[in-house]
Amino acid sequence: MKVSNTSLWLDTLKEKQQYSPLKSNIPVDVAIIGAGLTGISTAYALSQSKYSIAVIEKTNLENSVTAYTTAFLCQVIDTDLQDLVKMFGEKEAALIWQSHIDAIARIAAIIQKEKIECDFMYCHNYLVAFNEDDAKRLREEEKIAKKLGFYVRFETNNLGFKNNGYLNIPKQAKFHPLYYLQGLKDACVAHNVQIYENTEALKINTDKNLSIETSRGIVTAKYIIIATYDPFNHPLQLFGRRGMYISYILEAEIQKNLLAEGLYEDQENPYHYWRVDKDIEHDRLIIGGEDHRHEFPVNKEKNYKILEKFLQKLLAKNKYTVVRKWDGPILEPSDGLASIGRYKQNKNIYVAMAFSGNGMTYSSIAADILNDLILNRKNPYEKIYRPTRIPTLKALMQKGSDYVGEAIGGAVKNTFTTI
């Protein structure tokens, strides 16, 4: 079987929506740059208000980061809870986890309200230990989570592969991200949101009135939101707050009922993450990992083979067939948390960026925060994620040690592993 180089989500999308480019100068209340899940989620949230909204997208759906995710919806972020407590304190660490729990519930509510068919389902998230040191750390993670009021449980039951135990986190979720994104776009259009594709933002003007110069015309607005994953204009105020990484993904057909359906993450650095979906003739396993800084020149095919070696170890002697492979960008924040909110003092310009491996839930968190900021309402998570925060030395040191392993991990394996 020939392996496809397109993501599962693009390959299975029955009909790709298309939107016309901007054809003239337009005035709106809110202009959003970027029509991925963050931009569209924010447009949907604001569409419930009196404001007029326009979303502009440089290209189209196939160039959206949303098309290349593994679509985990989970409260666990790429920084362990015990590290979050060390970096930010117990109260803030609990708020961070709670913000992602709220995001899952909000997405589920939108799916129900708008009747979006996107294969959404609740499932468990398993944080897996493959050695005793990792098991010990996960037991500590359980202890802290319970102290902060979260229901998690360290278990040693059979998951279908050898392990040293795992932390079981219930009521997480997974879905088809592009079905959800397209359903959300339909809902936006129904609420009079204007969406323009093949319209590149070139410059933001702040002299008299806020406006965006695009390749197709000028959009004037009272509020501007940059939702382009990595801010297109690279503002000086956000310098040094993120780093771009590449993650590799394989999709495999596996024996039915071999592994429990759900989400999985191991404790390596860089870590591996995988999801198991039930299907009719076989089950599907989508696995990612072997991350490295995007600046490192590597042989991508070799990294896919290294990832497949891990897959072989995971599945032992059970048969599988790799059917797709793709890679996707991951924008890591310097202190472990996303930046969401106003980044220029006294200017109504907002940003949402550096979502690490949690883009699906962060897109909803960003929509909620930005909606409240523009509507002048309080939000419990605004302060935590504000872009103007000054990272603490403790946070930078903790994440710095994590990123050293992640930055070179996949690249070192690529260089020294013989396939």
C-alpha cells in the first residue's frame, strides 16, 4: 500500500469550503487575521455580539495548522502539573488545567448547539510510564492533581502494551478538527461573519485609525486580532517568547481492540503521543513525536522511520499498516504558557500564539478571553495568559531544561540512529 503524505483530516474531508478573496476596502468592528481554528473560534464567539466581523486568510484551509494536528482535546498541557506548581504556584497551576477543562466543555456545547458532525467523543487520556522513574513521577503528578481538586488515578491495568503504569485522566475528548472547523465556519457565516481567503495581511497601521493593508484592499477596524499561529508581523513586544518546532506523525491501521480507545502520551523528551480510534474493519492509531527545532537540517524520512521503530516496540509482534504520514509545526512558549490578549499598550490589537501541543483547547481559551476583552468583561484566565507578562527566572529555567531535550532530541536521533 502506498503511504499518503497528506493528513488524515485533509484526505477524508468530503468537500473543502472555499471563500472569495477581499474585493474592496471594507470597514468592520473586528478584523481577524487567520482563518484557522483560533481565528474562526474567536469570530464565532464575537458573532453573538453586535459587532461586525471580518476574517482574512492568506491562503486556504490546506495551509492551516489545524489541518496537520492530531486533534487532542485534553486538560494536560506540555508542562507537567508539578512543574506548573513550581513555576506559577498552586492557584495558577489549577487555573491552567481548569481553563483547558472549560475549553473541552465549550467545544462540546458548540458542537451540540450548531449540530456539527465531527466525530466528537469523550475518552480517557493516559499518561504512560515506560520505566520506574517515570512511574514515580506520575504518582507525584497524581498526588498534586488530587490536592488541587482534579480527579485522576494512577493505574497498572492492561492497556494492550507493556508499561510501568499510567495516569488515567477521564473525560478528555477527540474529534475530526476540519469537520469541526468547517461546521464552525458555517455557523459564523450564518451570523454574518465575513470570511475572505487568498487575502494576505501585509501590514497593520496604527496612526489614526487601525487598519490592515492586505494584498486585496484595506480593512479598517476598531479591534484587530492576530490569529496566525506565529504572528505574521513578528511584533517586537513578543520577541523571544516562542520557538518553532517540527513534529512527525504516522497513521497506522492496527488490529481491532488491540489497544483501548483514547489519547496517550509517554514521558520521554521529546515525548510520543498517540490516539486510538475505533473503525469498522480495523482500528486506527495516529502517533506523533521525534520533535526538534525547525532550524535543524534533518532527513525527514529518517525521522519517520525512527518514529515507526517506536510504533513497532509499542505494538510488539502485532501487525500494522502505515497508511499516512505528515509533519506539523509546534510553536513553543518560552515559559510554558500561551500568549493571549492585548500586546500593545493603549492599542486595540490582540494576539493568540505559542499553543505548544495544545492548539485545539487553546483555540477555545483564546476565543473566550478575546471575546471578553473586546466586550469589556472580566475573564478568569486573562491574567495567566496575557502576552505582556514577564516570565519568571524559575519558569524560564524549568522550561529551558525541557526545551534543550526537545530542541535537539529528534535531530540527534536523526544523526546518530542507524536505520
